[in-house]
Amino acid sequence: PPGRIEKLYARTADNQFAGINRPTAGPRSEAALEVGPKGDASAAAPLQLYSLATPNGWKVGILLEELGASYDAHVINIGAGQQFTSGFVGANPNSKIPALVDREGPGNKPFAVMESGAIMLYLA
């Protein structure tokens, strides 16, 4: 195996996921997260879910529905690298879906929660 992560990354340069799997963290482009239905922040629900139809994304969506919570769902297209935008990285520095932003979090300030299990515990 390669001795350094940089060498491993170089070996995978032709892989279809090479643009996603980089040995660095942080945003790769500037874009704010959408808030509210169709980007209408004035009509936004307290909870904003950023995800995709994956097993972990479904778990959170199902719980929100079962709880009858008021939320807006937003698609984060991981194939297009939307998880690396500055807005999403602000909600989840790990750049993984799902992420939830509670606009009425502790102290009535926005509060971001990441990872499906942590989101479900927060909602419970």
C-alpha cells in the first residue's frame, strides 16, 4: 500500500469518485444553503433537512413525518458535489448527508446537527 495518503489519492485519479474523495476538508465552492420551500425563507419551517434519498437520509425523514414536525426538505446532490459548498459545510463540516438545521435551536439561535443517529436523538 502507498505510504502516504497523497500517493493513494494520486493512484485513484481516474476513478469516477476521485473528485469527491480528496484528502482535504472544507468547502470547495461558495453557495448558501436553501432555506424554506423553494428557497422562500419567509415561509420556512423551523427545521431544515438537507439530504438525499439514501438509507440514512430516509431515517431522518421518516422520523420527522412520524413526529409530525414542521420541516422543509432540501436535496443535496452528492454526485454533483453539493455537499462541498460553503453553506453545507457550515451545517456539516464532515460534508456528509444528512444534516439538519434547527432555526429555533437553543437560545432561539440556528443549531446544526449532523449524522442521522445524532439528528434522530436531537429530535427525540
